[in-house]
Amino acid sequence: MIKNVLYYLEQSAVNFPDKTAFADESQELSFSETVDRARRVGSSLAQLKYYRHPIVVRMEKGAEAITAFFGCVYSGNCYVPIDTSVPEKRVEQIIKLLQSEIVITDQKNAGIFEKIEFDGHIFVYEELVNVEVNLTLLEDVRSRTIDTDPLYIIFTSGSTGVPKGVTISHRSTIDFIDHFVETFEITDKDVIANQAPFDFDV
């Protein structure tokens, strides 16, 4: 039984290593490149010894952000996507509500965390992907995975009060993917576009 969404990514990397997995207006990443970057991010985060912890990811929407999401999963934690258009006050509210100790951002957007109240770990993506992959550490993390572990948390618009987070597990996502692919008859020949922000759940 599949109990971690990383199975899908890794199987795709085995079957189609050089095929484009994610593309944005500035770059394309193959499945093998996506796995490699995600494992680098995951290796960095896993050293902190957090588990099932919410990690805020505030980056430009694109292929690199997706590898950051997967990196959080490799580290045994869940990711919380926050669009870069979200105001500072709301970002601070979300972090406090989550009691998150970890944030991933990119160089372009790192400055916001100098303006809000946060004394946890701030990681810049461009630095995370420059570390070596620690497969032993990642395998140890994976061995403790169960299918009801949190995968990601998304927040409501929060326009009329305190933002509310919804936690989605690996199991919920796995069940959704299997039915989605079957219902729409998606194959390896299809290309899927995404127009919504990453913090908007399908």
C-alpha cells in the first residue's frame, strides 16, 4: 500500500528521468532533477530533527517552489504554501497560528521576514539546494512515515478574521490522485497547466 506521495514522484523519476516534470516561464525541471533538488532540501531540513512539523514556504510560484514542497515532505514534515502576494500581517498571523519554527523563502522574498515577528529558522532556497543529499537520513525519516501524516496545510482567505488552516494528509491526497487520474484518463502523454496560486487547493 502506498503511504507517502513521494512514491509517485520517485516512480516517475525512474520511468521518465529526463522528461519535464515542472516548468515555468524561466526554467524546466526533469523528474530526476526534481527528485535531486527535493532530496537536497529535505536533507537540510531533516538535520533539524523536526517531524510532522508545519514548514512555511513563501516563494515565487514556479518549479523551484514545488521542489521546496517535496523537500519538506522528504524531511518528514508538511508544507504550508503562502503566496508572495499575501500581506506581511497575514503571514505573521499564519506563522503564529501554526507555531511554526521553520520558513523557506527565496532570495527575492527573504526581506519580508525582517519585518515580521519571527525568531525561528529562516532558510533561503538557493542555499538549501547546494547541500549534499543524505540518503541515510532521508531513509530513516521515510521509515517512520504513516499514511495519515500531514502532507500540507492551506489557509482560508481570512478576509473577515483569523485565518483558518485545513490539514491534508498523505492518504487523502493519494486517494484523490488515484481517482483523479482514472476519472480524467490522464496518461504520461498529457501536460497539465496550473493557473491558480499554490495556496489555492483544488
